[in-house]
Amino acid sequence: MKAVMMIAGKGTRLKPLTDYVPKCCLPIAGEPLLHIWLKKLKASGIEHILLNPSYGQSYVQETVLKAPVRFSQVILKPEAEPIGTAQTLLRNRDWIGDDDFLIIYGDVLTNLCLDCLCAKDGTKEPLMTLATYTTDKPKEKGIINVGKDGWCKDFAEKPEKPLGNLAWAGIAIARNNLLNHIPEDAIDLGSDVLPKLITSMRVFYRKHTYFQDIGTPPGYLKAQTEWGNL
């Protein structure tokens, strides 16, 4: 299995911190977020990782080289400007190949068990399995309406009238044929792809799993105080 970690965002909401340090490399309780993710991926046996920086490529490269774990392959595919999460997957179709793969938004801090997310339950195989959590800001997130069987019934990105408070965490396991279902003109996974795949997606939810978007000053400060206490 491979992993595509989306790190192309320029972190404008975290300026001036991100003037010199890419968002994915900001420290969380003294450790770069990227190192936290690399250790988590290594622990799950995932050896092939793609990163798509749109700035600070040398900083990202140096952070990878200083990581306390080693991989068969960590490849950087820079984007001069962020092209959108859906386009990132399409552009790297050849690298993904025939493997199932993880999609990870690189500004998410979590203690999610990746092995649990990737485990198959013997039922009909979904095109994607989405990691989810409950949010108190549903109008700002991708919101899922889920049936009793654990399959998605509806998905809406930042809905004006949310149907609930179960949000996509920006982490998913995708089957290798997902790329065949992404329109060539799609830009964003949340807005342009997931709403069209609702009958093919399952939901993964664990009540006490921690998720925190570090992309805003309040979120980043909250992560600093909470991560060390987990």
C-alpha cells in the first residue's frame, strides 16, 4: 500500500509562522507534524509515500531526511501552485499504479489507528473508507450522512444547512480504481468527487479518536496543549 500526503497548501492562515516553515513541518509539542505522520505510516508497514509541496520544498526534503524512520521511497512531486487534491491524484496516477492507497491531508494531527482504518470487514468492498469525527462546526467541514450499515448516504462540503455533525477528517483509504471515478476536470476531492461517490463509500468512526486541523492559529495552539496529554 502507498500513501499520498497532501501538503500543497501555503498555510496563509498561519502566517507569519509559515513564512519560513511549511505547515506540515511545524512542530507539535516539539516534533514536526511530518515526523509524527512518517512514524505512524512506518508503524503500519507503509513504505511508499508521495508528498506534493508547493513551497518550501528544500525544507520538506530536509525534514524527511531528519526523520527517525526510513522508507523504501519518499518521493516529492512539487506543485508550483496548489492544483487541488483531485488533480494531485490524477497527476500522479502512474506512481499510484495498481495499489490501494491512503489519502492524507497533511495538516491533520491524529492518533488514528491506520491498521484499523485499512482493515477489511469481509462485506462488499467500498471504493473509499473515510475516517470521520464529530465536529461542532459542521458548516466549515465536509459533512457525511451515514446509514445504519456504515455506508454513506450523503456528503456535502461546507453545507449551509448541515444534515449532521459527522465530518470527514481528511484521511481515507482508497481502492486502486478510485482514479477511474475522478473526472478529469475535478479540482477538489471534497467538492468535486466525494459527493458523486456516496453509494461507494463507507464510514470509519471511533468515538475517542483525536483529530485536530492545525491550519489555523486556534487549531495549532489547541494541538500544542492537547497532543502531549493524549
